[in-house]
Amino acid sequence: MPRIADKWQVISQIDRRIKQLQENGRRLCTCVEDSFRSGDAERASWVGNHGYSTELDSRAGWV
């Protein structure tokens, strides 16, 4: 049976991952909003469908 300390470590890792995913979601929303504001609906649609990724953005020529 795992020790209690190990369980808290796992909970802490899950908590960090949730916060990271929330931040990624916030950046995705900001990226889509910025694209719409700048009139780049094609990019906003692409980012909305594929998620925020600088690597993908650079390959698509949007950075």
C-alpha cells in the first residue's frame, strides 16, 4: 500500500498539471481573441481548431 506522503506527492503533481492546463487554456483564448481583433479570422479559426502552439504557429507562418 502506498505511503500517505506518496499520495500527497501525486495530488501535488495533479494540482500543478491542472494549473498548467488552465494557463494553456487562458493563452489559447487570448490567442484566438487577438486574432479576431486583428481581423485574421483564418488564423483564429485554425488556432481554435488545433490549440495554441508556437511550434505549429511557426510552421503555419503565423509567427
